[in-house]
Amino acid sequence: MSAQITRRQLIGATTALGGGALLTRLFPASFGAAYARVQQAAASVDPLAAARVQTAAAPIEALTLTDTLTMLSGPGGNVVVLNGPDGRIVVDTFVQGVWPALQQVLDAMSNAPITLAINTHWHFDHADNNESFRNAGAGILAHENTRRRLSEPHDLLGMHFDPAPVAARPTDTFTEARTMEANGERLDLGYIPPAHTDTDIYIHYTRANVLHMGDVFFNGMYPFIDASTGGSISGTIAGAERMLKMANATTKIVPGHGPLGDRAALTRYRDVLVDVRERVQTLKGAGRSLQDVVAAKPTADVDAVWGRGFMQPDDFVAIVYNTL
């Protein structure tokens, strides 16, 4: 069976099982009485707008990686900033609504110009502020598939995405690899064949031994895999295995989501994905339906650790099943 499924199939597999799972995760019930009000409001607003507002409310947290590299986390996928006299190079851009706060953090690092933003892939929590970076004088670099995907409409996880404005699309792209030198650092950028999406790239800061994997790596949690734009469980595993070959015991590995990792953390992640794939493949190969496989709870013994992120266990099993 093809690893590709339609957007409708993806949304059906990931939302029919859990009802309003996306909005539930964006607005957790732990907010008490406010939760009911948010649910009512969410029913009458654009889900993408609601996701942006809620995500942008997260504080930006900074972690120093080296004298020139800083990891920022919070309102979207993890960001890495390379700072120095040659200008600031920023990998990923958080979500719309957080630009003023992000700009303030960046400006506190130095008065060097922001010269370049790099997108690890097309998803909004990684590329949503491209236009703001352009307005600040930066170019946008990404894989050629990212520019193509940002030029298309998409329906994903109950959210509708119109084509991005021309000003929010990459100004420069590559197909396989790109190398650059800046601020005493060498950046090796490379395409990861379809994994989380068909737009994924890695950024390896070779002298600092820091590797940014984007959403090919969700540290400590089940990943979301976007089958509607080429992602699959086997592709994600292959991407993780490729990055393991590039890393050593001292490599700092930046995931798309989750805390800073290392080779041991990436190995655990790869091993869990392989194990889940094998379990689901065995059940699917025996003729079990999607509903039967989800009901069998093939991840039950690891859910307490790996099911605490954005992707809930049933949803992750559904994506694995549909991308095998």
C-alpha cells in the first residue's frame, strides 16, 4: 500500500478517534472553568487562528548552546540562533503573533542585522513569521519543496491553510545540500528524504557539533507525521537513522519539539518508532482494520512516557497504520 494518504483520510484517522482532540490539546481541561469558555469560543472561530493565539501565548525560553548559538523554545517549534558580527541567522520562526516578543529577544543578543531565516520544513509553527523576517531585512532559505508547499492550500488537523503570501515564501532554496560560513561557524544543510513531511532539512553546525533536526525528531514524545505532504513512519525512522550516523556522544541535538537532546535520546526515539511500526505492521498484516488496531492498544506499555506530547497514542497508532 502506498505511504501516501489523502488529507481527508489523515484528518479522519487523527480526529475521528478523539473527537475535538486538537482543540482539547490546545486548550487543556486543567484550565478549569476557562476551558468551557474557550471551547465555546473555539467553536465559532477559525481553528488555525485559535491555534496561533494559544501557541503565541507561550513564553520564549532561551538555552545557551555555545558562545554563538542559542536555542529558543516555547511558541512553536524550537528555534536556533547563530549570533555574531556576520549577522544573526535564525532557524525556524515560531508562530504569527509572537514576532514582537521574538524580535525583542533577538535584539537583546546583539545589534547585528538579522541576515537569514532558515525553515526546517513548511509547517506554520516553524515558518509562520517568514514575512516578518523579510520585513526585517532577512532572506528566507529552505528546501525547494517548502516553497512549493507554502504556495499551496492545505487542510491539516482541522485547520485550513491558504497559500502563504509571496513575501512569506523562501527567497532561496536548494534541492540536496547547502554549505555556508558565518560567525566562525560552518553550517551544513541537507535534505532529508520524505520523513515528517517531504520538505524536511537538517542544519549541522559542524564546529560546534550542534544538529537541528526540525520535526524529524520529537524528543521524548510521539511525533506528528504529516502524510498529506509526504510523511510516513518509515521515512521518519530512516531520517532518524541518518542523523544518528552524523552524531556522536557529544553532539547537541535540537528537536523540533521537546527539550534539547543528544545521541542517546535520538536512539531511544528511533527505537520506539521501530518497535511501534513492527507492532502495528504485524496487526495490519494479519488483516486487522484501523479501528481494531487502535483498540488493541499496541503502544500501551510505553504510552506513559511517550504519550504525553501533542500526539496522543491512538492518533499516533492511526498515523502509523495509514502510512505503512
